[in-house]
Amino acid sequence: MQTRKIIVIGGGAAGFFAAIAAAEINPHVQVTLLEASRKPLAKVLISGGGRCNVTHACFEPALLALNYPRGGKALRGAFTRFQAKDTIAWFKQRGVKLKTEADGRMFPVTDNSQTIADCLMETARVAGVDVRIGTPVVQVKPTDSNFAVILKSAEVLECDRLLLATGSNPIGYKIAQDLGHLLQPPVPSLFTFNIPEPKLRKLAGVSLNSAHLRLSVSGITPLEQIGPLLITHWGVSGPAVLKLSAWGARILHDSNYQATLTINWLPEFNQEQLRQQLLTVKNTSGKRAIALHRGVNLPHRLWQYILERAAIDTDTRWAEVSKSTLNKLITELSQGEYLIHGKGVFKDEFVTCGGVSLKQINFKTMESRVIPRVHFAGEILDIDGITGGFNFQSAWTTGYLAGLAMGDIA
Ligand SMILES: Cc1cc2nc3c(=O)[nH]c(=O)nc-3n(C[C@H](O)[C@H](O)[C@H](O)COP(=O)(O)OP(=O)(O)OC[C@H]3O[C@@H](n4cnc5c(N)ncnc54)[C@H](O)[C@@H]3O)c2cc1C
């Protein structure tokens, strides 16, 4: 019997997971993984600030799927077949223990992404995957019964089944399009917001455990998030901002990253509670200077800045605060408006929104509905998650399912 040949294009998280799954489920298939660069798993190595946030401690498929601005619906079923719990077990079986941090992110106990890359490389070797580095693919041509994979070197390889796991690489997108697939235009996700307000930027380093953010782009229903916020030298960052950037990735791109961010610095209060809180301070500490006696739990520098925005003189005593001044202060504390002009970089993680249209993929097998025996996995698809290990989880899940389906061709 002739040996079936599988080619995986792309040596990232998704490509390795798929190649290993195919080789492990069926030792009779020949799996070749083609990686353009000399350094496979490059993103795994730089991920999570060098620690690799492998997955997230969320073990309910339906809940896990809620963390994907694009692709959540399609992933829901896929997660019933391979989810975060399976990722943990997969790595454990191969000698890598993961730990959970307070916010649910999971990392190798070594806190070193090299552990993950080494595990994938070694598992691929043991499973008999032929990993070819420095091997860019430039084109794929379907033939009568198989595929011709054309390398930059002009060498042509043949296979029965093909996986495209080229991440956000434009050549990968082009190969997918040439094979008849639709592409949702790729745009960045997971970024920080630039706010050109020098006085805010001077507060760089100030962080809050919880702020409520509302992102408004004209003509579109505002997006909201609540969570930790960090003021930076360029504007704002932190989990709440990164999540908003993910959910708003496309509208922000379309608005050229011009939007309004409304910040409620004290989400624990509604407006009336906040008013009562401030009135109590006014009544009980009337003689004290407003700048020094805050009355609400905000970092001192931030409080001073908010007073300035509300045009309140720092020498003002609480007793001197008029009704209209109090209203201005409440507005600044609970719905201060900041103009976003451009986006910044979040170094720990970023990802592409857009990619191969999910309508054309069968999520049980990750096989194309357009061209049989071509599979897709990872970031090349129109899937992206918020920050926290969700992007790798979708790469592991889609890679694993694609690998199983490709290997299962006795
Ligand atoms: C700085 C940074 C940090 C991140 N940290 C995290 C994190 O901690 N947790 C998390 O969940 N996500 C993180 N992400 C996102 C995560 O890295 C991606 O979602 C994930 O790597 C996608 O995996 P992939 O295999 O689909 O694509 P990739 O990892 O991009 O792999 C694709 C591979 O295909 C190769 N390739 C492309 N075109 C060709 C071609 N024509 N021929 C041959 N090979 C080709 C590329 O060289 C590459 O090696 C981070 C991303 C970045 C940029």
C-alpha cells in the first residue's frame, strides 16, 4: 500500500500541533512540516513576554468561546473536542507542567517559553514528523488526485492532504485565496490606545484595579469593558484596554484609530452613590483642601489631574465646592472623555483580526468546504481571542482537530 503524505505549511503552534496529532494517530502517514524561517516556533518563543501564556484556566467550552471577538461561535463546538483542559493534559503527558496565575492565565512552571518550544520540537521528532526549516512555500497547485507544493527553491513536493497554518503571513493568505478561499481583510488586534493629552501621559505608571471604559466610534454602538487600567507614556493600556482593542479591532481600523474613550474611574459607585459619597466628605471635612483630602479611593496624582480637568483649584476647601463644581467633578470621575488618536503596541501579545472566512471551514475536521483535503488551523483563520492565552488555545484546538482528521486516512 502506498504511504499517504501530509504536508503542513507553517511551523508555528498550530502547524506543530497538527503535524504531531496526525503522526501520532496514524504512524503509517508521512508528515512533513515546512517552515519558511530558520527558527520554527518563533512566536511561541517571544510569547507572553518570554514566558508563553499557553492557555487560560477556563474549562467550560461555551465560556471559553466567549473570549473570541471573531470565531467564538465556530470554536464552541471545537472546544467540546479539544479545550484548555486537554491542552494542560497534552503538555503534562509530555512532561510539561502548567501553572495558573491569579487572573487565569496559564504558563509553564519554568516561566520560560523555551520549555514549550522544546516540548513541541521533541514530540514532533519522536512522532516522526519531518521538520524542514528554511523552506518557504510560494504556491500550491491542486492536481488530479493530490497537491503540488512549490517551494521558493523551485522544488516541488506532492501530498494527499495539506494544512495551511501560516499565521498572518501574506503568502499564506495568498495561497488560501488562490485555492478559492475568501479572506476577511486582516487588521491588527490587541493594542494600546494613544491619547495625546500631555498631562494624562505624565501619570504614566498609575494603575487601577478596575475602571469602566466605553469606546465610541461615530455611528456605531459603543463597546464597553471593565477591568484593570494602566496609564502609559502614550495613553492607556492594561487588560480593559486590550480587550476593547480586540472587540473594536475592525471598527477602530476603519475609523483610522480615531475614537472617544469614556472612563469611569470609580465603577464601584453609580452616579448617585458617588454624589452621596462626595457630599458626605463635603459635610464632614469641609475645612480640608480638596486636593489633599480625596474622599474616594484613587491614586493621589490621578485625583489631582481629575480636579484640574474639572477646573477645580487645588486650594479649594471641600466646604467651598458648589453644586455645579460637584457636578463637574462627578462627570470627570464617572464619564471623563478622552480622544484616542492612534494605537500603540502591547509587547506581550498581539494578533491579527481577519483571515480565511470561517463559513468555508468544517470545524469538526478543519477541512475546507471549498477544496477537499485542504485543512486550516491557527491564526490564518478569521479567529482571534482577547489577551490571556486564548490565541494559543485556538491554535492548539484547530491544529489538533486538523491533525486528527488528516491522520485518519487509512
Ligand atoms: C509578541 C507576541 C506575543 C504573543 N503572546 C501570546 C501569548 O502569550 N499567549 C497567546 O495565547 N498568544 C500569544 N500571541 C499570539 C500567538 O502567538 C498566535 O496566536 C499564534 O502564534 C498563532 O499560531 P499559528 O501557528 O497560527 O501562527 P504562527 O505562530 O504565526 O506560525 C506560522 C508559521 O508559519 C510560517 N510560514 C508563514 N508563511 C509560510 C510559508 N509560505 N511557507 C512556510 N512557512 C510559512 C511562519 O514563519 C511561522 O513560523 C502572541 C503574539 C505575539 C506577536
